[in-house]
Amino acid sequence: MSETIIEPGNSHASDRDDKLFAGLNYVLFLIGNIIGISTILAVIIAYARRERAPHWLQSHYTYQIKSFWTAVLGIIVCTFMIMTVILSPFGLIGLALIWLWVLVRGVVGLIRLLDGRGHPDADAMFV
């Protein structure tokens, strides 16, 4: 069983900065559902900040990176499906589901961040 990672009681300035960047990333991911370029900026920030962050925030950055690459892979697959005549409806449905999946993961991640909790399993595909 996985355990929830909880923020320690002390709050240093660097921890607050990392928490701010993780929160900014979730906002960029949510905006990225409309304007895709902001998601690329969010994943760059996540890669840059992940190693220096406290353990509970590393799980958020890992969660964001995993969300990004899974969504990119899904978008590529759905785009190829749309290019075919027979699979076009499934590709469109897939794109809608990916959009919803990224939205839910962004909101759930932001709620966990604001509660001061890390992700119990940041590598999981589902919330």
C-alpha cells in the first residue's frame, strides 16, 4: 500500500518557493487545456525544480511530468486515428477524454498541493 506524503510542520522560504512553483505549474497545466504552449513551460519548470524540491513536492513535479508525457502520447495516437476515415470518431472521443483527464489530474493535484499533501503514487496513470 502506498502512503500519503505529508508536508513537514516547518515552512522554510525555499519550501514556499517550491510550493509556489508547483502551484504555478498546475495553473499552467489547466490553462494548457486551452492554450497548449503553457503546458510546455510547466513541464520545463517541473524538470528544473524537481531535484531541488523537498520529497513531498518532488511527487507533485513527477506527477506533472508524467501527466504531460502521457497526454502527449495520447494526443499523437488520437491524431493518427483522426487521419483515418474509419477511426476518426474514436480519435475525436480520445482527444476529448485526454482533455478531461488532464483537467481532472490538474485539479486533483492542485487540491493536494494546497492541502500540503504529496502524491501517494505520482507515477500512477489515474488520479
